[in-house]
Amino acid sequence: MMRYFKPDDFTGNRAWDALDIAKMDGTTVRLHWTDKPYKWHINDGQEVFVVLKGRVDMHVREADGTVTVTQMSDGMIAHATEGTEHVAHPQGAARILVIEKEGSV
């Protein structure tokens, strides 16, 4: 079976609502809709974060405590290695594909 998804067709009822796309060997692929920042967190493993639609400021806390911010737009991909503390701040509504270990924050 093949399933297709149009990110523009998914709008959550609240920030960071998700549409489950797939679960594969302990990894989830989820389409998120949000218009509000997430929370500072460290995933239980690696995370791949793809901005499908919108603009997102990705804040990353470095080991020395400094915070770097990268402005992400349509099609940009971020890879957070295990132990990377980060938070996403959308600039308006955004649709984001997140691939991470199942059950991660």
C-alpha cells in the first residue's frame, strides 16, 4: 500500500499536533503543525527536522551555554545528534516533518 500526504492539508487543533506518517523499527516519522514554540529539550537519540512549509528559528544550546539561532525555511533540514539541546520557534504557522526515536520528547 502507498499513502500520500500534502502538508498543507494538515492543520492541528493546537500547537505541535502531529499526524503519524510511519513507525519503522523504533523510529517515528510525524508531520507536525504549529504556530508556537516548542520547549527546550534533548531527544532520546538523534532527530531529523525538515521544514516543509513556513519559517522556523532553531535555537541550539552549545556546551558552553551559548545559544545559536539558525533561520530555517521551506525545504531546510536540521540533524540534531544525540544530546543536542534545542528548541524550535516557528514564525507564524509551519508544517514540519520530524524523524526521531519513538517516544522521544
